[in-house]
Amino acid sequence: MTQRFVSYDCRFFQGDRPCIWHKREKVICKCEHHRAVGKRLLVIKLDAVGDVLRTTCILPVLKRQWPDCTVTWITHPASVPLLRNNPYIREVISSGPDALLQLAVRKFDIVIALDAGRTSASLAALARAKEKIGFVLHESGFATATSPAAEDWLRMGVFDDLKAANRRTYQEIMCSILGLPTAGMAYVVELSDKEITAARSRLEGMGIDCNKPIVGIHTGGGGRWRFKQWNEAGFRELIPQIVNEAGDDLQVLLFGGPLEREVNRAIREELDTTLFDAGCDNELREFAAIVKHCTVVLSGDSLAMHVALAVGSRVVVLFGPTSHAEIELFGQGEKAIPDLDCLVCYKEDCDFVPNCMDSISVDAVEQALLRQLKLAG
């Protein structure tokens, strides 16, 4: 058999299977699609799915700085689905044994680890690279910053008062650590036409008209800070009011995760004639496709907010104990923030009555939703 040339330097080269162009067009190396690998970047971002999603905003920035770069991303298994088909990422590696084995062998030009968590910093320390940006694990067992900008971010994680005083968005802070301009930042999630169509069909099967306005309501706030969640009574009062004010064309869709199952059930039982329910067991990409069909999404500082921003829906976001300044809405909505001095406390519990989230009035949320519905046209 004649020995065939293999383009090992091509960004489409897979190693253990045909590349996409050979499968589609039966071409062989070197074909017109050949693209030499430029800088090899490794991004390590674990932690919450929402944090992983908002960090995708750095991808267009990296591509602008290094047009020929190839990006490998290590993340927790839970976040892998949202990074699938991302046009800026060559490969996604689930953290675990496979990641450790690959880091033991491979070399990168730049490693980017933007979390000061021990696991992320450990992986960054293990990775073989000419340059490391962000955080690496010190031999004493704690993360150390690779630059003054990263040190500033570490200090904000250690001292609540610095976190509260911050006025920069998360994306601006990450770009300062990277030493790159913020122009062009955007969430990057690539849903397929099939996924979007399937979500539409599912909604239509529930009786929803996707050509009319839909307000999606995520009733939770994540499990770490329970006061990121608005009170159940607020949702029960809001839903009939917004339907009455916006008109009969408005459709309200509830969704959430396992933590919101009981709250959504209680709201549904009381208001079952005025809303639809997408359930609390949707897979990540399925959830994102459902959210894409929402005109406006009402949410706390949660994964639902990040997903809505990523798929282009407008948002109204309720803030209390976490940093509203860090959240960039990219012109897609507005924030409902109570007028209190104790905000951005990052407390896991609170004895203030009313607490910050209870201080957000139903009327304020309703007016914010009406404004965003109007802007959405």
C-alpha cells in the first residue's frame, strides 16, 4: 500500500479518526482546507456551569489576538455539553484521569487558568507550557497569581469588602488578567438547527405559540447562596399582574432545576391557568434551546441568566448578595437591585427582615419586564 502523507500540523487533524473534511468531501492531506496550528492555548475553567459559560466571552478576544490559535479547554463533566460545537474550541477535555494523562505528555504555548481554586491551579501547574496566565498551585497547597492583575482577582475572592467595592465586570477583570482588550467579548454557545427546532416543537406541543411573546421565569438562584432566590410570594403575585398588563398574547413559561421543583409545583398549582411549565429536568443544551425561544427571561444571578445572555434572549436579573457590577448584560436587559447598603455581602445566611431579595418589589420587576418586552418588539 502506498504510504500517504499526513498533515500532523493541521488544526483539523484528529489522530484516531478522519477529519471533518475527509468525511464530508473525501479530500486527503494537504487539501484546500488545511490550516496550520498556530499558538496552542489551554484554557482551564472548572467550577459552576454558569461561570464556565460566562468565561466563553474571552474566546473571541483570544482569537483576535492570535488568529491562528487552537484552543483546548479542560472543564468539569457537567459543563462539557455547553462547550460542544463551539467554533473557537478545537477540543474539550473532561477533568479527571484523561486530563491528567494528556497533561503529562502534551505541550502548550500558553496555559490560561482564571480560577484560584486548588484543582484548577493544580492542573495549570502540571501543564507543560512556555507561559502560564492566571493561577498555579504553590507547593504549599494554595493558588498563587502569575501577575498583579490576577493577584487583584485573588484578593477579591479572599476579602468580601474588596468584592463589594469592585465596579468592573467579570469579563473586564478576566481580560485584565490576560492583558488583552475587551473589545468583541460575547458569550459563545453553538446550538444546532435541530436542537432549536426540537425545542420549538416541544413548546408548541405544550400549547405555546412561539410567534407570540414568551416570558421565561427561572425561580431559583443556585444552591450556594439561598438569598439569590426571590421569594415564592413575589412570583405568585407577579405572574397574574404581568399577564394582565401585557395582554392576552403574553405567555409565561416556568423552568428550573431540581432545587426549584417544589417551588414551581406550588406556583403552578395556584396559577395553573396562566402559565406553562418546561420542567426541572432538562439537559443543558435542551434547556438552552428552550430559553432561546423566550422573549425575556426573569432570573436571579444564576445559570439561567448566563444561558439567556448566551442565546440572545433579553433578561431581567434580580440581584442581592452577589455582585451586580460583575455581571455584563451586553445591552440585552436590565438589573433589579434593591436600595440597600448591605448588598454584595456574599453571606450564606441573613437575619435581616426584609432581606435584600425580599426588598425587590413586584411592581419594580413588572415594570422592568414590560420595558424589556417593548424593546424586544
